[in-house]
Amino acid sequence: MFKLKLLSISTIFILAGCVSLAPEYQRPPAPVPQQFSLSKNSLTPAVNSYQDTGWRNFFVDPQVSRLIGEALTNNRDLRMAALKVEEARAQFNVTDADRYPQLNASSGITYSGGLKGDKPTTQEYDAGLELSYELDFFGKLKNMSEADRQNYFASEEARRAVHILLVSSVSQSYFSQQLAYEQLRIARETLKNYEQSYAFVEQQLVTGSTNVLALEQARGQIESTRAEIAKREGDLAQATMPCNWCWERTAHFRQKKG
């Protein structure tokens, strides 16, 4: 009778360890259409090409590739995100290990003897093994392990988000600078053409081939282009600031490493 009660109690404890009181997660419906307007076949090559290749294959300009590479190497936010990923991974490993039996081994040796040397010295050896296992009542350890696993996934996605954002920001700043430079160059070339046209109209006015109105129109084009050049110079200076800041930051990190 006693054995039957003991077996019943053990069965209850074992079944209790298999029960989880955590509510089952139900993913809410995403507020997006079920299907894209494009066909699945049209999207697959683009997605696969992005997964199979790195960001370096998207930029043929070696200058922007070098700039992005140094920014990724020396960016603080990306470093912190990577450290959080390692911390979350370690925490998950520690929590998940508690779900399994723990085996501890110990050994030692003890010397004893008389102070005056009249008694022989004795040696005592001891060794032991300890096996422990915590029953997972109501799924506590499993839920803790799952929570740390999801935290690790979230940290990894955050690191990837910082990585993508950094690549996007650096490349956008670089190409904005190049666009502003080209626009300024075109404006200066246009000014030269308008100045040559003004000189030609001025000669025509001397010979009587044109009137003063044409000369004033040519002068107006010159002044308008000069104003455009001033604006483009401001745009170039504004677009250059993020790139210069990035170069200075990477140079600062390189000096600290050296």
C-alpha cells in the first residue's frame, strides 16, 4: 500500500513537470496585404540575389566601399549591438543548461601529523560525484529558456538593423556628396557658357546686330547662374559634413587602436 502511494505521488510530480502555465502565443494578424501586387516569381530573384551576395557587390565605387567598411569596423552602435548579441547568447546558454541534469565532481587530499614529528604523517584522499536535477514544475525553466532565446533573436535582429542602417546612411551621404559636386560642376560650366554668350551678344550690340534687351537677358542668365552656384556650394558643404565626420571618426579609432 505504501509503495502504491509513493508511486502515485511520483507520478503526480512527473506530470506536473510536463505542464506549462505560460499562455500560448498567438501572433496577431499583420496589417499588410496577403499578397504583393507583383508575382512571386518576379520577387524571388531579387531576394535571392540579396541573400547570396554581400553589400560590397552592390557598390562598384571603391571609395564608398572603403568608407562603408571602415564605418562598420569602428562604429560604436554596431559594436554595442554585437556585444548585446553575445550577452543574450550567453544568457540563453546558462538558462537552457538549467533544464538538464548537473554533474559535479570534487576531489581532495588532507595531510595530518604531529607537530613534533613523533607521529607519522597521514594522508586522506576523498573524491565524490554529485548529480542534481531540478524538476521543471509547470514549465518554469522551459519558459525562461524560451524567453532568453527570443531575447537573443531580438538582439541579433537589432544588430542586423544597425548594420543595414549604417550601410544605408554612409552610402547615402557619399552619393549625396557626389551628386552635389556634379551639380556644382555643371552650374560652373553653365556660367562659363553664359559668359561667352554675353560677350558675343555684347559684340553684336556694338555692330548693331542686336538690341539692349538681348544683352540684359544674357546678363540676367549670368546672375541667375551665379546664384545657383552659391546654392550648389552650400549643398556641397552640407553633403560633405557627414562624410568628413565619418572619416574623422574612423581616423580617431585607428589612432586609438595604434
